Amino acid sequence: MIALVAVLFLLTLAGTGVAEVVDRIVAVVNNDIITMSELQNMAKTIEAQSGVKPTGQDQKKMQSEMLEALIDRKLAKVEAQRRGIVVSEKEVNEAVARFKQRSNIPDDETLAKGLSQAGLSLKEFRQQISDQIIQERLLAVVVGAKVSVNEAEVRRLYEQRFKKGGAQVHIVTVRMPFPVGATEAQKEETKQKAETILNAVKRGESLAQAAGQFSLKPSDVGFVAQSDLDPRLAEYLEQLKLKEVAPVLTQEGIQLMQVVGRRSGEARPFEEVAPEIRRILQQQEMEKYFADWVKTLREKAHVKIML
């Protein structure tokens, strides 16, 4: 459900706001609970990473899937504790440091600001990382050496996804977050500013000049593989002409996105890519096996959904 966390985090690092949350219990898992705020935090993370906010039936479906994922996470975490699987503060610190390095985030202050605007605290973000590490270790313990990779499948995936290389798109963005707790009037004001910038670019101004009148600066994300973007966002960007600027509207704000270049990725030889493909396939099989195993935990647990 989530692809290219670091790159898409860059796209939304300063482009989201915090919505008001009225908390309530949405599920009971044995002696634990899941609250609406937990569910909304997961939604904010996914929306920030994808740049797209689902609506209508898509939103309801996504919310239901997220709740199921949270229930499984709760059960897995309890099982990990039972097995003595723990994560130290040092390991979390190292994971956060790697995330900042991959995402070109200079310090904790910038990270905390971006997280806050996405509706998450640094503490919540660290907890998510800790939970992820715990789940990965539990997966390794549960699955162990039970998963093998079919070499014919390795070759098939290479022919399908890697042999021809992949299209890449060079993206520049301007982030325009709504104020925290924004009124409809404030949201409309932000939309009007975005429209002013778009019109200025159409008249021939550069994006930097047009955004500069509102003290906004474009952020150059660089080349991103289209396959690593959310499919809906990739399709949206594919329709843009070079230098054209288009808005992406989310619940938290507006992002003006400009495609400044496109290129085809060079094909890599099978021998070079094969180890990477094997890891991908192994991870997929492990996750499938793990999901089946978690179902056995569900069968033994008391789960009540109140969404």
C-alpha cells in the first residue's frame, strides 16, 4: 500500500496540516483498544505519502483495510512481546537517522516540523518505526527458512519489470499547506494563491518567480521512477507537458507540481538485478505466509469492531 516512503515524504514534508480529531474506540483487540486517532494517523501517513486523498467508497474501503491492518499489528506486537522480541532506543535512533539521510532531511527539527504538518508527532513516528522493526523480526522468526524463490519467477519478473528499464520523471513542487484548523475561508484563500501562481506560470513566469510573490520556494525532488509513485499520481503527472504546472489538492493543503524532465531508465543485466529480484520475491512470499499466520492469531483472539 505504501511505496517510496522517502521520496513521497519529500513531496509532502511541508504540505499538510492537522485536522481536528474527536477520539473514540473503533476496535477492541483482547485487552487492547484501537482508537479513531490511531486510524486517522495511519490515514494521514498514507495520504501524505501518496499525495492522493481517497473519497466516497474508496475512502470507506481504505479505512476498513487500515483498521484490519491495525488489528493485525496489535496481535503481532503482543506475540512479539511474548517471544521476547524488543527494539532498543539506539536501534530506533539509527533507523531515524537512516530515514533522514535517505530523505535529505538535515535535522530533527525539520523532521519534527514535517511530521507535525502531516498530523504526526516525532514520538508517534518513532513508535511506528519501532513497531515496524518488531514486526520484521517477528516475521523472520515465524517464517524462517520456510520460503523459497522459484528461479523461473525471478526470470519472469526481470523480463516484465527490469529488462526494459523504467520511465523516470523529474519533479519540482511548491507546497501550500492549509493553516492548522483552517476555516473554509482560509482554505479558499490558499486556493486563490495557488490559482494566481498557476496563471503567472501560464503567462510565462518561472515557477520560482510566481511562487516568490507569496514567499514560497519550489523544492526540486529530482528524478523519480514512475513505478515508485502512487499509480494515480504517476498517471496524473504523465498527462502534464514539460514545464506545465498542475495542482494536487488534498485535505491538508495544495501542492503545485511541475514536470521539468523525463527520461528512460537504462536496462540492467539479469545477473546484476537477479539478487534484488530474489529479495523482492522472498519478501512477498514471507509477507503472504505471515499474513496467513496472523489469521491464526485472529481466530484465537477476541476482536470487536465498532467502526
